[in-house]
Amino acid sequence: MRRALAGIALAVTSMVALSFLVPLALLVREQARDRATTAAEQRAAALSPVLALTTRRADVQQAVAELAAPDRLVVRLPDGGFVGTPHAPEGTLDRAVRGRETVAVDTADGWVYLQPVVLRGDRVAVVEAYVPAADLTRGVAASWGVMALLALGLVGGSVLVADRLGARVVRSSRGLERASLALGSGDLDVRVAPDGPPELQEAGAAFNTMADRVVDLLAVERELVADLSHRLRTPLTALYLEADRMGATPAGHRVTEAAAQLESELDAIITAARSPLAAAPSGGPAASPAKPADLAEVIAVRLDFWSVLAGQQNRPYERYLTPRPTPVAFAEDDLAAVADALIGNVFRHTPQGTGFTVRVERVDRYVFLTVDDAGPGVADPEAALTRGVSVGGSTGLGLDIVARAARAADGEMEIARAPQGGARVRVSFLLTATGG
């Protein structure tokens, strides 16, 4: 923008300067010529009274010497002789003598002015005033030089002023840009000092208002999440009571284990919601900076958990877990949430007795988690990838959690038709540098 403003100022000022300089330069040249020719005509006119009184060569020579330099003023006497060296072409001189008319003509060396003087006895003398070419343009080059310097100063000054104005605009816009990027990266404390033109000042004030509003909305959202999570403790207490009533039975142990896991998740949610505001990486949950977890190992543990419910519902399932290491830049709890979302969808959205397959495969720099089922499938995969849109009567957040996790790990999620006829959800994760 700064360069563009300077360029516009340069172009506009140059055009304005040229529109004035060109006519002014021509006028200066014409004035210099007029000044020289007018002086020559006056010298010629001053010699006419002398010729009316006498045409003696000595007297005429003395008069010419007093009026101008010998080569600037020449007289053709009535007898055809000359006082001085003539510069006018012969034909032009004859024309002035015979026609008795005043003649002005440009020659290769300068400008010649012929003024006939009619004497007694119908005799004609001619006064020739000569102006060299250098005198016709005397002072023009200096005047043009001064005008050019003034024009350059005007153009340079306008460009400098435009550059200073542009620098102020650019500085303000770049400050607003940096603040916007910082806010988008999670720095919720960033604000701008409104500066620059009124429009940018208004934009800066609007940005600060927006940032304050974002902080307020995030605070309200976190409080709401914490409150909702806390309200779940009431049914969780009921689960603990039911487990105590069931006693030391396998079913009671499973209920106790599930309740303990649910309580741990609720504690984590409340802690995260109550923590200072911080933005997660764009597109998904925050990748944990802790030691990378092995995807295959996490899937194996979660399959063991879900296998109990699969046995109760008569769901046959197959698993294939690559024996190679599959470290990904996620905490174990985050991977467990991804696995539970995918496997849990099979249990929630397919009839009891429907089989499923879970595969973990490693290809090049990626590891793929694939969950297939033999259920009715997903009629609209694109809608299933939209946050908050459910294809089976749920909240619609399960697949969104998986998709955001994949994007956070430089991967992606796709939904297709499984070989068993149901849905296939395939998620890719980028292996870490320790993937071997």
C-alpha cells in the first residue's frame, strides 16, 4: 500500500507538473525571442531619422557604432553600398528595396529584420538589424533548468508526503493484522491501540470490542461446560450405589470400573473448563505435549473394554493391529476418546448382533484406524462430518471429535461403505519422528 500511494503521488504530481511546465517553457522561449527581436527593431527605428538627415558613409558609420555593434546593425545606402556586413539573403534585400516593405526572416545564423527608409528624390535606404541565434535563446536554458528543479522538488515533496501518510496507514493496518493473527492463534489478551486514519481507528476499536466479546463468550462457555459436567455427578453417584448393591459380582465390577472412568473424565473436563482461557490448535483438540502414545496399544485396551458389551449383545467382531510401533502426537486419553467415539457409534447406531471390525495399519508416514460395521451405513457422509449434525439421533459431536483429532495430527477422516455393507470410518494420523 505504501508503495502504491507513493506511485500514485508520483504519477499525479508528474502529470500536473508537466501540464504547467511544457506551456511555461514554450512561453519563456517566445519571450526571450520577442525581447531580442524587439530590441533589434528599436535599434533599426532609431537609425531612420539619421538617414533622413544624411547618407554620408562616415556619418552613418558613426551612428551605427553608437547604436549597436558593427555586425548587429547594417545599412544599405541608396547608392547600393553597405555600412557593415549584410546577413540578409540577396533576394530578401531586393524585396525590401523594390517593394519598400518591412521584412523579417529567419536564417541559418539567426534573425534578420529589414526596414526600408524612403529618402528625398525617391531614394531608398534599408536598415538591417541582425540578431544571432544565441541571442534569440539567451537565458532560456537557465530558466528551463530552474523550472525543472522546481518540478523535481514538487514531485519529490509530494512523494515524500504520500510515503509518510502511507507509512502511517501501513503501520496501523499491520498492527491490526498482527493482532488478528495473535487472536486467531489463541492470545486472548492481545489488543490494538487505534491509530492512523479515522477508518482504521474505528476498525481497531471494533477489533478490541470483538476481542473482549470473545473472551466473555469463552468464559461463559467454559462455565457452562463445568456446570453441566458437575450436574452429571448426581447420576454418577447413583451408578456407584447400584454397583454397591450388586456387590462383588462381575457385573458389579464392570459398573464400578465404568463409573470410575466416567468420574475421571468429568474431573478432567471440569479442570479444563476452570483453567485460564487458552486456545487449542486450529481444527481440533489440543495435542498433548506429553510422551506420544501408541495407537495400536490404546485401541487394544479399548477393544478389551468394549468386548464385554459386545459379548452381551452377541456382536461378533474382528481386530487387526499392526505389530509395528504406531506412535502419534496425542496423549493416551485423547486417543482413547477417539476410539470410544468410533466403536461407541457402532453400538449406538446398529442393531444388537451386528458385527464390526477394527483395524490399525501403518503405511509410510501415517497410521490408519479403520472401523467397519455391518449395519445400515451412513446415508449422507458429508452431513455426518458436520459438527452438531447427527445421522442417528445423537448430539452429532462424536465424529466431529474424531475429525478434529485427525486434523490436529496432520491427518484426515473419511466415511465410506464398508465391505460388510455398513459404514466405514477411516482416520489417518501422522507418525511422530520416533515411529521407526
